[in-house]
Amino acid sequence: MGQDSISANTLTASGVYRARVCNQAQLAYDAIAEWLEGRAPVPDAVHAVAGIEAQLRMQDHLAQLLRSQRQAQGALEFESFQPRAVFDGSRIADIRLQEHNRARQLIEEFMIATNGCTARFLAAHGGASLRRVVRSPERWARIVQVAHGYGVELPAQPDGSKLEGFLARQRRLSPVSFPDLSLEIIKLMGSGEYVVERAGEQAIGHFGLAVQDYMHSTAPNRRFPDLVTQRLVKAVMAGSPPPYSLAELAELAVHCTGREDAVRKVERQMRKSEAALLLHDAIGQHFRAIVSGVNAHGVWVKIFTPPAEGRLVGEIPELRLGQLLQVQLISTSVERGFIDFSLQRSQ
């Protein structure tokens, strides 16, 4: 959507215009990432289109500049546990973790930059918009306590740069348990939401991305808030009245936030059921695992191959988050997405 100028790691200008997407190469994330990271030759799909190799190299360079700028401003780098089913026809053949690689970073940074440009475009033309926000954490005191447990002192007031420093330290020191720490901090930060913001108002911003102006605008083919934004932009460009009143936008903000929460619940349930289905024939087998959750409701563990999470049942001694264990698969329920393990006792 935007034609941007980047100088000294700073986005200095942007333009908004109508365009049609024509996919000439149909590139794949993993193949492009292996090439950009120097682990594979240039993919055939890149060779097939003249000039695309230089274009991708330039885009990768600019994306890393944008990424460095956000990190300097306190953008938070999490690592989530995202297993994805691998199908052989209609049969689940495996489950693998989705890698956050260089190609995904390229798309992510350009989307963040474009969404910011779109938000500022609508604000500059005096219109209301549907912003995507993550507020400054109200449970910051609890985040401070978590960091203290790792020997790190965070300031009393929310500070994205300090929090990212803590996360980077733990990612380096304990990469195996870092996804579980990431999830704990994400929960304490609170969910994102859609809100209506009008030109001239103080923007709430997105704490996790360390950006002040942010909205969803780059995927109108699969996400309704992006379609709303596209309609707002097109109305401005055509000099037409806004397609939504403030009251309608406010109602849409609440509706879209609720639907997004529901989608996340369905996705989590599907991932659990996929894992339960794959592991059903492995009941009785033993696995290497790590403690991924300890609370009043029980103890959860993650096994590494295949990557899956389940509950620890039976007699359980005192365990700590991140502790490595040997467990035995006891039962699965595909319908409920339940996977139960027991602690393997020393012989």
C-alpha cells in the first residue's frame, strides 16, 4: 500500500495508492529463508522472474533496518509454541514447529510499516479509524516479579526496552524454556483489541510492537478489520463520505475483538486435537519433556518429538517451570484435545 523512503533506519515518507497484486513467483517462506540466510542456493522460483533476486535482497535489507529500529524503541521479541500439523493426504503424518525465519521477518516488518503508514494517512485526512492496540501492561508489577525470579530487576513503570533486554537475556541463556516464558509474559501483557481513534486524539499505540500508530490493513482477503480499513482509505481517496459512522465503527471494534478471541480459542482446540490424534497410537511410549506450566489446576509438560503439550497426572512431586523430565503417554482424547502423561519413575 505504501511507497516508503527509509534513511538512517527511519521511515521518512509514504504514499497510498490503489494497486492490483499480481503474484509472479509464488514464493515459499522456508525456501526463501534458507537462501537469505545462506543455507541454500537461489530457489528456482526466484530465477524464473527477472529482477526478483535483487528486489528480495533489497527488501530483506530494508526489513532488517526496520526491525533494528523497532528493537531500539523497545519492540518485544517473543517465541511462541506454534506446532503445525503436516498432512499426507487427509492423514496427519507429523507435527512440526513453525520457525520464525528471515523470510517471515521480511513480511512482518513490511506489514507493520504499511499498517503504520495507513493509520497516519487516515489521521492526516481527519478521519476516524479502527486501530489495533496493545495497551501498556496493567499487570506490570507481576511482570517485574517474574523477571525478579530470574535475577533481573525491571523498573517500577512499564518500559519496553528493559523488558526486551530481559527477554533477550533469557532467550540466550535458556532457549528450550523461552517459549514458556514468552507465553507467561504475553498473558500478563493482556490481549490486543480494536478501538476507534479519531484524528487529533492521543494514540494508544501497540506496546509489544513499540509503535504508536498501528492498525490492520494488509489482509482484507482474510480479516474483516482490514476490509473496514480499506473501505475507509478508498473513501478518502475518492473524496466520498466515510462508509461508517463513529457509532458503527465502535460497534465493529467490539465485534471484531470478540470474534478474534473466539478464533484463537478454536485454533488452540484444533492444535490440541491434532496432537492428540497423532499421538493416539503412541500410548505407552516414553518421551523427553519439559515442565511448561505449574498452577493450582495442575502441571503441564511439553514433549519435543513431536512437539505437543499435555497434562501430567498421577502422583506428582514438586516441580518447577523449565524442569526436564521423562514422561510416559497415558491417554489421549481427540474430541476434547486432551493428552495425559505420567512421570516416568527411575528404575
